[in-house]
Amino acid sequence: NAGVTQTPKFQVLKTGQSMTLQCAQDMNHNSMYWYRQDPGMGLRLIYYSASEGTTDKGEVPNGYNVSRLNKREFSLRLESAAPSQTSVYFCASSQMTDPLGGYTFGSGTRLTVV
Amino acid sequence: GNSVTQMEGPVTLSEEAFLTINCTYTATGYPSLFWYVQYPGEGLQLLLKATKADDKGSNKGFEATYRKETTSFHLEKGSVQVSDSAVYFCALRPIQGAQKLVFGQGTRLTINP
């Protein structure tokens, strides 16, 4: 019962490098989300996908792109990493047809940009 | 708009103390309410939830009651343990619209032996 799986768990990038964070869920959820969490603890929504084939911007989309590859997978891409993107990134999923339900989170990717 | 306000941390208590973490919300209609817990180095886990007024969510000795009249969902535990040290997030999920979770800022709790 994996839930939401994120890869990699840790990554160090140099400024200007690109990378893709992977997320996959096995709960047949419609909706998926990418958050970042910075020191000070709050979560900020980067992008979300309400259903397969759709993506929308959240609070802090600049510098990121996303792809909803299929119902299971939702990736986050940093095209040209900047030190300001040093953060912990969390993927989450939920069932859109269950508005009373919560989100299931992955264990996070800890990204450092030097 | 929808928003969640939590008491500011950090909160430090001794083992076996009584815990309250305050959470109030602003929302249209009757949202679902949640508490999530984040242990060091981990992702967020659902701790408990309540989906209508006067519901009480409970789990692992924690409780929270959905109070419509005060728009609150305070988290309580009668006797905390060192293992309860974590960051706690209050959140709401609107019934209408995009239904995205709205999180509070989180409260860091440290329990000393």
C-alpha cells in the first residue's frame, strides 16, 4: 500500500541546472498537487491538477512547470534552478468526487540549489 | 475567501501536560475540517477530521470538535508524550468550487521529558 511516492528524496543542484521531481499515486485519485515548504513551516501550492489532462497554477508557480502524465503521475520540472527554489517539495493527491476527504501526501523531496 | 488561522508557535510542554492548539477558520458554507501532523523529516499525515457542525474527530488521544458558532476546530490532548513532538497543521476543504485544501501556517510542538 504505497500511497503517494516521490522521487528523488534528496537532490543538490547547481544554479541554472534543470531537474524533474516525480510523483506517483496508486489510490486512483483524480486530483494531484505540488507544494513547497520553506523554513517557517507553511505550505504553499505551486501547481495542481484537478483531473487527468488539466493543470492549474497555485500561489507560487513562477519557475516551475508541471505535467500530468496520466492519472497516476504528476511531475514538477525546474527548468533553470535558482537558490530561492531550495525547499522541501511535497506531492499530494485526493479524490475530487469525495469533497469530505482529505489529501494523501508523499514523504517529500529535499532540494538544495547552490 | 477561505482562510485558516492557527495559534503561533513554537509550543513547548512537559510530558503529561494538557495540550490545546487553537484553530479558527473563515469559509463560505460548511467546509470539512482537518488536522494534519508532520513528524521530523516526514510528509504530512492526516490526524483527524470532522465534516459537519458538532462532529468530534479523534485519533491517537487527540480530539477536535467542529464548532460552527465560533468557527473553530481546536486540537486537544489530555496527556502529551515526547513522541507527539511534531508540526501540526489545521486545514479546511471547501464544499464548493475547486475544493482545494486551505492550510494554516502550522504550529511546532515540542514535548520535553
